[in-house]
Amino acid sequence: MTELKMRVWRGDASGGELCDFTVEAEEGEVVLDAIHKLQATQAGDLAVRWNCKAGKCGSCSAEINGRPRLLCMTRLADFDPTETITVTPVRAFPVIRDLVTDVSFNYEKAKEVPAFAPGPPDADGKRRMMQADVERGQEFRKCIECFLCQDVCHVVRDHEENKPAFAGPRFFLRYAELDMHPLDTHDRRELAQEAAGLNMCNITKCCTDVCPEGIKITDNAIIPMKERVVDRKYDPLVWLGSKIPRRGGGPAREDV
Amino acid sequence: MTGRHPMTGNRMDAEAETEAHGFETHDYDVVVIGGGGAGLRAAIAAHDAGAKVAIVCKSLLGKAHTVMAEGGIAASLGNAWPEDNWKVHFRDTMRGGKMLNNYRMAELHAQEAPERVLELEEWGALFDRTAEGLISQRDFGGHRYARLAHVGDRTGLEMIRTLQQRAVSLGIDVFMECTITEVFSTGGADGTSISGAVGYRRETGRFLVFNTPSVVLATGGIGKSYQVTSNSWEYTGDGHALALRAGASLINMEFVQFHPTGMVWPLSVRGLLVTESVRGDGGVLRNSEGRRFMFDYIPDYFKDETADTEEEGDRWYEDKKNNRRPPELLPRDEVARAINSEIKAGRGSPHGGVFLDIASRRDAEFIRRRLPSMYHQFKELADVDMTAEPMEIGPTCHYVMGGVEVDADSQVSIVEGLYAAGEVAGGMHGSNRLGGNSLSDLLVFGRRAGESAAAHAEKAKGSAGLQSDAVKASAERALAPFAEEGGENPYTIQKDLQDVMQRLVGIIRTGEELRESLTEIEALKQRAGHLTVEGHRQYNPGWHLALDLPNMLLISECIATAALEREESRGGHTRDDFPGPNDEWGTKNLVLTLDDESVHLEHQTLPVMSDELKTLFEEPS
């Protein structure tokens, strides 16, 4: 058992500060364990989101020493024992309290994605897809919606003004997943480009770097989507030029 | 307490809201409590039936416990084995539950599961495929054929995301991070019926009121009352407790499933689920002597369908017609008890479990492809490479078979307008649930509950509504821990409860220990009557726990009470002092109700299946 030094941001929308704590740490523990011990013994009202504590639900996103990570998948052993571990709320979203932020941006953007629309089934009523064809979408559907990719994306991280026109990497994954779904009948390229702001992404791969599921967001979803948009538009520079004044909100569903 | 909070300036009493603006109030035809698989499916069904629906869930949408389900959804699609059909699935389910299941629920479940799985595909789910391009099906304990539709080992994530995206596209209202503290019913000449529900927003601590004639409970289970559990903080038995307090009854509460394979080391992840698919895909259990000990624990009940040599068990993966399945794939209760016995006999692993070995039996590429999240979980959290070495595992509290007593076809409880679906409902799984049967349960009965709730709302339109004094009293009760000075810390009481349940109401039980547990729970209830929480109402986990604790205590009492009464061993209930099943007990359910704050228990005869269904159990297996 060792004494672990922690600094945890505490406060709300009106402001806050880093608070120092010392907590007993045991072998094999993760940062979320340390936070739970603080709650149980020193700060009963310390606000943090968590559910599965197994890297499967994507609830406990925060920034640990400035890096967006899941609290439940960050082991204390990864740090030098003398190091102070600093935990702050994700920066791209407004703070509610302590480590809990208002992530409703993501749920609003989810509403703008038109639903999956399959064609008719095979003659015998069944649907057939080959494993190789579903695997592309399956990679994107591994997404646990931790929103760390949204947090790290520099288009919105410090640019609140970009949020209306930009859905972010999580939703580029969703558009790509639907676009590559063997049964989906919509063409989502224009929507991804115009309403979701795919063009604003300049592929710095920060999202891929922080994805706890190891999804190759940039290489496998964003870049192919950009290429497919180009295929459709033929001349990207002319097209981009004509679209520079950004649109707020998404177009109506029939535009899909 | 009438003061204002020093930090926020909020008034800390309920009066502030009623005086100034009134409580936030909503009118719905159907309110679904819980945003997991059952809740989402119920909401979709009620919406499709024309009802105005709200989903109220404790976490963000898409984070519910369903997301943690790994192995798959049991449904006799017949894609892997054309011999499979609903009758075989029904038979497997009943035998897995040691015939204590509500046969009608098991029948509906087996019949409708395939349709519900195919429906998910219509809504965008991407299941793993067979060579012909159909939905692939994998082996699991207690299922005669490979039957589980799956997506690697993250099937629950696929299911919840599909349902979530469907619900969002239908425009269903979702109240995220809201906890319901009370469901109200009113007694009339023709019985009790639902009038609404009260809860609070976690974000602000403000109360909200729902006027509704139909409430669907889809709140999941109770595992957080145990020390070693695969369940999250949300599993505090809320729905079970809300139902009891609203006048409904619970059945089968003595049956708690301990999943055979939870992680045991490091302590931080103790209890975390290791999917049964590891065994379904070829993994075996060994003790410290390297012996595949499950061959020593084949019960007579399953002798005819279980391999008695390693060679036969190994051949079964490829040829199911001429071989019987390996004993590692016996139902979960059998495997969990066997592991428990090996550990007690001193043949356990260094950290108090046994070994689960797939590394010596399947190649690394196969393991990583079939079990990607297990690979990730062991690598990241335990520094174990499951493709190269065995894993240490042990039993973990996973699921409660018991729940709200409901009508099999409509999911209505004995209270008019109150429905339950999924883990919070009882009966479907009898004394033990087969792996893969819970995801299908959520879909089949979620849909049925949603449709029934919508139909009831249509009939009962305009009749529901809460009295403001009842709401105010409810809010005041919820705020009491802020006023209490020098009371107990809710975290301490939760920890003590977990210790009692783990020690005295665990896998192996005795009358003496169960009596002791009831005394201890009573003492904890007294202590929990005086809780103190620090801080203010905005997103305060200590306060949230203080409000969940009474539910945990009440349901723990129900489990211990029923477990003490049932003097036999069956499925998820093992009595050291009454080993083996007893035929007379095999015809009985234990029914619990709340009578003036105290738990009341009655015996009830099980429904008897038709002669036609009975013939399914006469055929040779």
C-alpha cells in the first residue's frame, strides 16, 4: 500500500479549483478506484460519472495529467509513485460539477443522424451480409461513446463557435458506419460534409490517439468519407469554396 | 432545515420548489423507468402503439447495464444447426431453471426471440455472420445447439446502441440522469392502480413529477448489495423496491446467480465479468493441480447430456450430433458451485480463484478475433495475455432470477398499470438463468410490456395524476439526509451491507447464517434511518447513494427471507443444511409483499404446463 498524491478539480459552472488529496493506493488499482476512495472517506459529494468500471460503457471520461482518458482504464502503476496525479473534467464540454460535464452536445448531434434505412430483404425473407463486409462497420460500432475524441478534437476543444456546424469524430464514425453498411440505402456523403462539418476536419489524428477502443477513426472512417465526398463532388476546391459560409443545424431529413 | 446553501444559494428544503415555481411536472401515457435493453424495447413498442412515452434513466443514454453483456442473444434461428427450434430452446431454458420457471414466459420467450433478433438487424445491428452470410450463432452453457447471435464479445453494446439509435430516431423523450424515488398507486374498489411517479434530476438535485397511468419497470438487478459483483452502481434493486412499495409482489427472490467466471485479481477488478464465450469457444477450467475438475461435478440431472471424458467433450465442438457437451458448459449454477468447492478444498489459484485456460487450446489469432474485449480487459487491467497463459477466475454475483411477479403475456403486475420487464421481472428464468437468455428476455418482454402499457394508457386516459401534498412529502423524505446532523455515512453502510450479503447470503447458505443476516440487515436499516450527507443537491453521489440505500436494504431483506424459507437446494439457491432439490419445493414459488413496512411471505403453487408441452421433456435428449 502506498500513499498517492492527487489533485482533483472541484467546482461548478461558476468556477472552481484543484484540490489536493492523499489517498491509499493498492496494487492493480486504477484512477477511478482512487476517486471512489475519496468519495467514501474524504469527499462524499465528489461528482464523477461511472458505470461499468471495465472500459465498456464510456462514462468516466476525464483528463488525467491533461490527457483525455477513461478513469477506469488508467492504472496507477502507469505513473511514477512520487508523481501527483491531476484529474480534471473534459475541457470541450461545460462543467456541471467537479468531474461531471454537460455532454448533451453529443446527444443533440445524434438526433441529426438520419436513421438506418435498409432495402428489401432477400426473397426468403432473410438478410445476407458477408463477414468481410460487416467488419468495416463493426470496427466503428465498437465505439463506447466516451466522447474523448470529441474532447480532444481541436475544431471544438477551444472553439465553442464551431459546435453548431461540426458534429465531431464520434459522428463521422457514425456516418461512415452507415455509409459502409451493406444494407443501408441512403447516400450520406453530402450530409456528412455539409451538416456534420466533415470538411472542417484536417486529419491531425488526435481523435484516433485517444480512442480507448483503438478505433482508427481518421484512417478508416474520416479519410475514406472525405474521399467518397470528393468522388461525388468531382471538384472539391470549387465545391468547398461555394460552401464556406457555414450552415447552422442540419438540413431536413429528405435532403439525405 | 430552512437555510440556503452557502455555495449555491439554493434553498435546501422542498418548500422552495412548491412555493416558488412548483415541481417540474410532465404528463405521459407511459413512463418507462430504465434505459437498458428492456426499457428501450418497451419504449419503442409503446411509441409504436401510439402512446406518448418517456424513458427515465439513472445514467446517460446508452450506458445501462445491457452494455456490459458480452456473449450473445439466445434465439433458435437455426442458422448454425437447422435442428434447433423454439421447442429445444424452451426445454433447455426450463431444465436450466430446474423447472421452476413460469412455463408460459419460457414458452413465449423461446417462440419470439428469433423474431426480436431479426428486428434488431432491421434497425441496423451488425451481427457476426456465417459463411452463408446469415447471423452466426455460438455455443453457451446449457444450450443444446450453438444458438447465441453475437458480435465478438460485445453483443450488449451492439444491442443497446441499436435500440438507442432506434429510440432516438423515433423521437422518444429521454430523461437522462434522473432517478425515480417513488411510484404512486391509488387503491380503489376494483384494486390498486398507478397514478404517477416522482424522482429527481441528478444534475441539479431538483425534483420532477410524472403524471401517468402506466409505468414500466425496467431497472435491472440488485448486484450492488454484494461485495464481489459484475454489476455497476446502478444495480441497487430500485425497481424491485418501487414495485413492493406500490403494492406489487416479488417472486423467486432467493435465486441469485453467481456467474462462474469473474476476474479475481487485481482486487480493483475483482468480480468483473469474464464471458461464458471463453468456455463456449473452447476454454476449460483447471485447478491448481492442472485437472479439468468439472468432470468430477456432473450432476445426475445432466448426466445424459454431458460428456464424461475429455476426448468426447473436445469432439463436441465440431460434432454435436455424436458427442455430448463438455461439463464446463453446464448451467452456471453448477459450474459456480464446482469452482467454489475446488477453492474451499485448497485447490485454487494463487489469488483465490481457479484457472480458465483457452491459451493451450486455441490459437492466438482465433482468441483475439472471437474475444477481443476479453483480451483487452485482461491485458490492460491484469497484465495477463490470455492467448499465452491461463486466467484466474472465480464466481461473481451477476444476476437476480427473482423479480416482480407479472402476468406472462402482458407483463402486468398485481397493480393495474404497473409493468415489469427484463431482470426486474421474475419467473422467466426459474431458479437459474441460462447465459444468452437475458438479452432475448429484454427484447421479448420489453416489447410485450410496452405494448400492454400503451393499451392500458389508452383505456385509462386522464385518470392519472398526483396529489401535490403526496409529492411534497416524497420530496421532503428525500431531502432528510441534508438535515440530519451526526448521522451515518451512506458509503459505510453500503460497504457493511455488501459484507453481510457476501458472507451470509452468498453461493452456499445455511439457516443459521441466513437468520444472522436478517438480524444484521435489520441493524443496518436502523442505522440507515439516520444518514448524513455533505454538500448540496447538485450532482451529489453521496446523496444519491443515501436514496438508493433503502432499496438495497429492502431487497436484501427479501432475498434473505426467501432464502431462509426455501429448505432445499435448487439453481441459484444452495442450502448446505438442505442439500439437493426437494420435489415438493419444486412446485412452489415464494411470494413477497410489503405489509406496513415489513416483508410478508407466502407460498404459491407454480402454474402447470399443458400436456403437449410436457411431452417435450419426455423425449431423449
